[in-house]
Amino acid sequence: MAEPASLKRAQIRKHINWLRGHLPDPPTAVSGCFSVPGHMLQAVAASGFSAQALQAIADNMGSFLGLLGSAKVCVSRQGSGWHAPPAQAGSYTGGSRPEIHVVLQPHLTVDQALGVLAHECTHRYLEYRGALPPDKSEAEVMTDVAGAYLGLGGILLKGYEPAEWTTDYWRTAVAYGWTRHAHSIGYVAAALLRLAIAESAVQRRMVALAAPLGWPAQLWVGLLVWRARRRDRKSEERRRARALALLHKCAELERNYRQFGVRLLALSQRRPGCIRPDDACKLVQLAHKLQLGQLEPALAVALKQAQALAEAQRAAEEDLSRIEGRISSLAGTLHEWDALLSKYA
């Protein structure tokens, strides 16, 4: 029984979210969609899929992705005879001497050969970035989704189109024709690959990634990107407001801290009998902490970090949460001190 399309869409979104958390921003050296130079395409067709021609395209893809070094492209040909099971279209061997293996199957098209290169180059990119899929059973699907996320979606989409050919002319008394054959490669259906391209364009806020989908879909993706950017601006405004509030709160805590010495001195001038014995012990400890300035380094660090967040172009959520926790802890300590001194105000 086929897996529901909605579940597959959820998986694609899960893969893209995982990639966003494990890849740099931007993830590639060149933004937008990758395209093969025309003279390289002509060289592949003219040379009959030679290793040298495919090597030039693989190196070009590597430069686009920001990969250092080069992976050797090896080409082998599948034996004739379509009754035999088809060989794997390509594979990648990593390590210190990475290699990309391309199997030239009968009737392999130029677009399919490029799709193999794009898929295997994505394998190399994920290894280079240390972003290997956590679930090995989903490694190949994740690699195709990653290719769409990185800007290789157009190459994969064309490469995964079936290659069609005809054989065995036949004729009967009422009809005649040829036997039609089709062979495709890839791990993700075309419809879901298109969804991965669109979702990647929205997540990266880059309409250009949706160019392989055509203008109607690209316009829709452009609207989704505009809405996403609008949400980003509102979220950033809220984070900036939180950062400014934290800065004001931290400055207020520092001012209150400076008053504790004055309040404690005023309390020390009263008659000792008015202070309860258990509170007297706490007040002595408080005076000792104020004399040593135990809270001053924490206040200074919190104030410095809050000021840096307020002045930053973009305040990260984890940084805000960390400073909020630190300021909340300091506020709790000062609140305890204030409650103690307020008993004898």
C-alpha cells in the first residue's frame, strides 16, 4: 500500500527543518539555482558521456556548493540486454579520496547523467559539512531533498524524468506499432521533488530557488516568501523589544543594588533590639556579600550582554532566553534582600 502523500509532505518539511539546523546560512558559496554552462553540456553529448566531461561539471557543482578539492568521477557502462535488472545509476565513495561513480545505462539521457551527478555531489556536500542524516534508511531521500534545498533542484527534476524509447515493431490485422519502454532514476517522485523545491525556497526566503517550477508556481512561492519575510520582521521586532526590555530591567536591577548599602547603613543605626535574631544573622550575611561585591560581576555581565543584544542587528532566541534566565535569577536574589530590609523600613 502506498504511503499517503500528506505523510510524505510532512517528511519533506521535517528533512528541510533538519537541514536548516545543521547547515550554515547561506549553505552554498553561490546563491540561487545551479545551471550547467552550455559548453559543458555540449561536451558531455559530443564525448559520449566521457569521464572528463562529467568531471568538469562535477567540479563546477562543487564550486557552486562551496566544496574544497575535487571528487574523481568514474564512468562505467552497463552491459546490454534490457531483460537484466538495471544497475544502480550512481554511487559516492567518501573519505580522503572521494569518488563519484556513474553507470552509463542504455538510453541514459544527458539530463539523467546530470541528475546522477547532482545527487552524488549532494552526498559529498553533506559529508563535507558533517550533516549526515540521522536515519540511514532515509539517507537517499534526504539527499534528494538536500539537493533541492541547496539549489540543485532543477537539475534533479529534469534528471528524474523517465527516459523513453521504442523497440520491437509489431503488426496485427487491425493495428501496428512499437513496444514502448521507460526508465527513470531517483528516490523522490517528481511531484514531491517539486514540493521540496518550493518548500526550500520558502524556508530560505529565496524566490529564485523556485525557478525550475515555472512562473505560476514561482509566483505562488513568491507570495509565500513575502508572507514569511513579513512574519520574520514582526518576530524580529518582538525580539528587539524583548532585548530593550531586558536592558532596562538589568539597569534597574543595578540601580536597586546600589541602594542596598545605603538602606543597610540606615538600618544599622537603629537600636539592636528591634531586629529579630534570625533576621540579624541574615543581615550580617547580606552586609558581608555587599562588602565583597559578590553580585557585582554577575550584574556587570548581564548588563553587558543585554546591551549587546539591544544593539545587535538580529537577536537570537536562544540568547534572549539565556539572558532572561540570568536576569530572573538576579531579580530573585535582590527581591529576597528587599523583603528582608523592608521588614525594618
